[in-house]
Amino acid sequence: QECIGFCIYPTAVYFNHSCRPNVAKVRSGREMAFIATTYIEKEEEMLISYGCITDPLSERRDRLAEYFFFTCNCSRCVAESIALVEKI
């Protein structure tokens, strides 16, 4: 997979990341739209994924750390981390 460049979508910077997002980003050419994927309660944070959410926990966290400089502690990552510890 080859990265051919980066761009900034000003509206996208208002969203935080979750591996269990409630908003999907949809690209069409040079435009991007955001669509709710679940019912969002009043005052609930709207979250997008910064990457591929089908990857295993360690791969998701490694990619986010490398490209976005944070360790993901979203509800899904925390739950998966706890499940891994409980298996030991």
C-alpha cells in the first residue's frame, strides 16, 4: 500500500477517534460527508475512526500511535484489553 499524499478536511478535525465510531466519513472525489451510523443522543460525542477498525487491537493501537501519536483508549480498545488480560 502506497501513501500518495495527505490533505486536510477542515470539518473532519472536529471529530475525535473511536474504534467503535458512531459517524462514518464518506469520500466522494475531493469532498467528504459525515453520516451517523447509530442513533446519537443529545450531548453524546460524535466519533469517527481514524483508520481500519477491522484490524486486531494491537495493530489498531500501533497504527494510531505511529501516525496520530496517541494510544487509543476508546471503549472498544479498553474492553478488548480487559478481555485479553482475563484470558491470561
